[in-house]
Amino acid sequence: MNKYINKFSLVAVLFIMATACDQDEVFKREQYKNLFAIVSGDDNAYMVIHDLRLPESTGYISVSLGGSNLSDRDIVITMAEDDEILQIYNKSLFQEDRERYIQALPSEYYSFDSYTMTIRAGETRAMLPVKIKPAGLSPDSVRFIPLRVDTYSTGELNIEKGGVLYDVRIKNWWSTYNGTNYVCRGVRYTLLGTPLNIYANKSLYPVGPATVRMMAGNESEKNSAGIIKYNEFAILVKIADQTSTLFIDGVEKLCSPVTISPYGTLDVEQVTRTDPDYDPDYPNIAIDTDDDGYRVFKTLRLHYRFTDSNGTEIRIKEELRFQYIEDPKDPRFIND
């Protein structure tokens, strides 16, 4: 009996040792092989924010090489546009709800000089430039450039990371695609009612190089049914390039004039210097570096009239402020 047990134990030990050796060999092969993948986030989407102040800007799609040993040969990778990747993404997230499907970015908004990139021997990364022309893109829409690896000269592709959805978003100096939250304070006037103080947060969205969209007065972005009201009650605020010095609240500040106009069908009127209600502290200006000695703000001082969702004629004086940290290298450019 003991001999039988000893023989069985010996066989078991030998089996375990052989299995361990096989697993170790597999591990070594996995560890040392040259496996590359496209760099992306969840669902293979990769978001890049492009600035509306630039007529054209360049983003990059990256591939990364894994493994303990670097490749001793160049890995030449050719990408191809592939709408099927986008369809798989839409079906996995939205099933048959086609109204929510994300569309491909129209070709007039982007271009590639080449679809080929190379991970050089001894290196771990390569990048494929894509040129984006953001003018005309909306902050409300998500648009993808769907790409996949078409061919590669050597190494091995991580199949799960063999495609990417290049997600194009927009911003300008004053706001970014998902809305920049400004602190709002001001006064709301009606023809007969008592003036009401306004204290709220307002989201500003980029729609041009120096134009933002916001809701008029204290109108909400959605009605009680959850329907967006931009077309009915949003305004556009366009900031001019030129600047001049004005006294605001008794302090000299460098300001740019703004022009207020409707985003959609709203009847809105800007209060000007010739208006009896004109207030020099709300002269429809923007201050891009409003320094109070301790903090720096982007500031808008606005004064306008419109008819609200109750049919009441409203006059609004409001200050909108967003605190930020200046970039000492280039305080008015991309890294805001």
C-alpha cells in the first residue's frame, strides 16, 4: 500500500512539475514577444480637445509596444478608416436606439498626410498625426474618426486594442465642449415687478473662436420634460479682438467689447450707451485676465433684454466669473 501511494505521489509531483514548466514557458513567450496596441480608453475611444481659435490643429493616434525585450526591427503599421468599428460601438452601447448613435466625423473636418506609422527598432511608441479643422463643430455633438490597424510588418497586434475611435471635441479661451461653469451674480428686472438678485452657476459652451453660448437670464437648459431649450432661450456672446481700458466698479480694467445675439429664435436686445437703463458697470464687456490681486478670473459683464418662458419682458444685468490658474508660458493659449 505504501509503495502504491509513493508511486502515485511521485507521478503527481512529476505532473505538477511538467505543468509548471509548460506554464513558465508560456509566460516567458508572452513576456518577451513584441505585442503592440493602439492607445485608447474605455470602448477604444480616445478623446482629443481641439481649439476653435486655431483654423487647423494636429492630434495624434498612438501605438505602444509591450514586452520585456524591445523589437530589433522596425514595426511598420498601416491604419485604415473603418465604419464597422463605429457600428459595433453604437450597437454595444445603444442597441437599437438609433437616435443615440454617434456619427462619424465628416471628412471635410480632418485629413491624414499618411496612414502609416513606425515603431523604430529599440523604441516603444509611434504616433500618427491627424489634422483637424474644428470650425463649425458643435459642443453638443460627439463625432468619431474610426480607425483600425490594417497591416503591420512584424510583431503581434493586441486584437482587443487594434482599433480606435478618435473622439474630436472643441474648446476656446472662454469655455470647453462640456460646459465651463461660471459663477453668476446680477439683477433681474421686470417692467412692474421688484428687481430680484441673481446668484447662480451658468454653463458656457464654445461655438466659435471667441463666441460662447449660454442661457438667457435664469432660464434653465431643459424644460420639465427634459427637452433642451437652446433654440428658444439661449444667447450667443461674441468677444471682440480689440481691447480698451474702462473703469469697472471704480477699478481700471483692460476690456473687450461683446456682442449679444440670439442662438435660435429668442428675441434679445443688448442694452447700449444710448439706452436710459445703461449701467457703466455692466457695459457688455469681457475681461480675459481679471486679476484681483490674489486670483485670476475670466469675467463677462452683460446687460440685455429678452422675453422669458412665461412671456414676461425681462432685463438682465449679470457678472459671470470663472477662476483659473494662468499658464506663465502662454496664458492665453491652449493649456487653460
